[in-house]
Amino acid sequence: MRVVLGVGGGIAAYKAAELVRALEKRGHQVQVVMTAAAQQFVQPLTFAALSGQKVITGLFAGATSSEDTLSSAVEHIGVAQDYDVLVVAPATADLLAKFANGIADDFLTTLYLAFTGPVVLAPAMNSNMWNHAATQRNLSVLRERGHSFADPEDGWLACGTTGPGRLAEPDRIAELVGRFAQTKHDLEGEHILITAGPTQEPLDPVRYITNRSSGKMGYALANAAVARGALVTLVSGPVSLPVPLGVTAIHVRTAVEMRDAVMSCLEDSSIIIKAAAVADYYLSAVPHRKMKKTAARLPLELDPTPDILAEVGQKKGGRMLIGFAAETDHLIDEARRKMVTKNCDMVVANLVGQEGTGFEADLNEVTILTRAGETIHAGPAEKSEIAERILDQILRLRLTLRAIGETA
Ligand SMILES: Cc1cc2nc3c(=O)[nH]c(=O)nc-3n(C[C@H](O)[C@H](O)[C@H](O)COP(=O)(O)O)c2cc1C
């Protein structure tokens, strides 16, 4: 794949050199573009030596120190047409602001406007710059535009503080870029909302009820969907998994929080996959103080949590809704009942309570039931493989429903 790497003027510019190596190791051809500020941090010669290509350092021939780099007067248009992916690392606060607002005052920002392929942004900056309302607004504009993000990591920053802002590891950025080399881009244009993990329902300030869901199935789905070109929002309960690169995550704790997050994203979604194991009951009036142990029994009166799947089923309109049914008994009957009562287009049923597959495991075995009356068995296989099969079936079902005149 042909990758154009834009290097911004941040302290992490030197790490872009490692990124060139990581991209080349994966077989990609890299053309480096440096902003004027980037050249204050690293010499173009470093990138030229690593990439084996002249580095583009300016928009106008003669305007920069490397005036011989431009092979045509409209090189930015040529590069925009010739390359498959544009990755910007480090994407400084300044570059994010220019991209968000369409400012084109140097080669990289002009190339960005002329480029029609996938864009991967790896921001890096001081935590206060990252958290600033202006940067956050620019980020949401760029995420909305469908760009993929290698979000910065938490850690020690060059400015001597700690917090979010450190450039993602070059290998992780290269992995994200590599996804665009995938031949299957059949989910481009889709905005998929995925829920994952358990919920925690507090009993007092220190105790809660939860379940054994690890979130692995939902995270595998998010990972597979983003690799196939979808814009993915992941509403996740408390799990110990890293958010897949390129996925926008909303972290929640309780069923009520999950319901609110799902409803706020519903309008923008074309497909909703509810893989989370949401608690069925919760304590509606949580005491403010820790309950004391006494010799007496502890009666607990729990209320049903909001039925998120049913509410989405009522409000989904033309969107596709996929539910999960995790059962220990009468799996298929329960899954069919769920499909009808919750107005789902597909239910992925998995037997839980057995060793090796289901909750917490890396493998899964599922039965996929569709509104068109199909029953498809998948697994036992890695959850990443099961995720691909589920996405295949979602696309296939949509074609079937359209063919039989049902709009989904
Ligand atoms: C020593 C130093 C380090 C800097 N590091 C960063 C940084 O990590 N991230 C950032 O957004 N800006 C950083 N800046 C500010 C940018 O260099 C400045 O906003 C510049 O205009 C960005 O240019 P660009 O649009 O070419 O990236 C730094 C500035 C200096 C002097």
C-alpha cells in the first residue's frame, strides 16, 4: 500500500521516524511530508534516509530548503491521487485545528483537503492542549468526518507532566494504517453502535452486583467492524480491554448509564449491535453510606433495569438491530422469543455456563437467528473469527430483507 505520512511540529516528531520503519516493515511504501515546524524538530534527511524517498517540505518550489522536492507545480494534487492512506503523526493541536476548519496554508494541510482516501490521525500534545475545549471540538469534527484516530496514550510527557497526550506507539499506528490494506471494505459508510461488557449496579458506595461478561465479544466486533471501514462507537461497561484503535468509546458503569449513552447515539447509527450483558435488576435507591454487617439476614428489593434492547427495538426505524441472547437453557427458543418481543433483525445466541466458550473465554460458539427465518451456526472459533461471521451475516441479511421488500 502507498502511505503518505504527514509529520507535524511536535516534540514527538522523532517518533515518526520509527513509524516509517514500522510501516515499511509491513510492506508499505512511505512518502513523508514535513511541515515547517516539524523541520525544527527533525531534519528531513532523517526521513529521506529511512523512506528512500525525497521528503516534501513545502508547497511552493523554492519556498523551502528542499526546493528540488516538488516534481510538479501541483504536487499536492498528484500525491493526493497517488496514495492510498494519509497518516498524520504527530498530529499537533495546530494541524487538528487547520484540518477541522479547512485551512490550507502549507503542503500538508492542502494535501489533506485534496485527499479523498482514508485519513489516520495520531495526535500528540500536552494534556492541557488536548483537553482544551477548542481541541476537543476539532477532534469531534474530525471524528464525525469519519477519520480514524490512534488516540494519544496516558503517561509522562516531554513537558514534565503526566496525563493524556503521548503519541500512540508507532507499531499501533502502523497496525491501524494496515487495516486499510484489507481488501474487504464492505462496511464503509456504516455507523455501527456496539455495546459490550457487563454493567455494575451499586448496592452501597463500596459494593455492586455484576456478571461474568469480559466484553471480549463486543470488542472483537468493534475491532472487526472498524477494520472493514465502519465508523464505530463502542458503549462499554467496565472491562479491562484496550479500546480498539479507530473506535470511539463511551465508558459507562450502570445499566441506566448504558441506556442513556445508547439513546444519545441512536440517531447517528445505521446498525446497532447489543453485545453487552446488561444487569436485569438494580437497587434504585442506593444508600450513601456503607451497609454494616449484622447477624440479621439482608433482604434486597431490586427493581428491573431499563430494557435497552426493547426501547431501541421500538425506536430503531430503518436501522438494523442485533441482539445477543446468553442462556444456560432453551437457548434457541429464548433467542426466537427475544427477536420477536424486542423487534430485532438478528439474534446471536450463545450457550453460557460451559467451560472454554462464552463468558470470559477467547473462543465462542454461536447460533445466529435472523428475521428472515435463517439459522446459522458459527464456531467454536476465536471471538475475532466469530465477529467476522456475524458482520458477514448482518450484510447478507440486509440484502435479503431488501430483496423481500422489508427495509432494514
Ligand atoms: C519545544 C516545543 C514542543 C512542542 N510540542 C508540541 C506538541 O507535542 N504538540 C503540539 O500540538 N504542539 C507542540 N508545540 C507547538 C507547535 O510546534 C506549534 O503549534 C506549531 O505551530 C505546530 O505546527 P504544525 O502545524 O506544523 O504542526 C511545541 C512547540 C515547541 C516549541
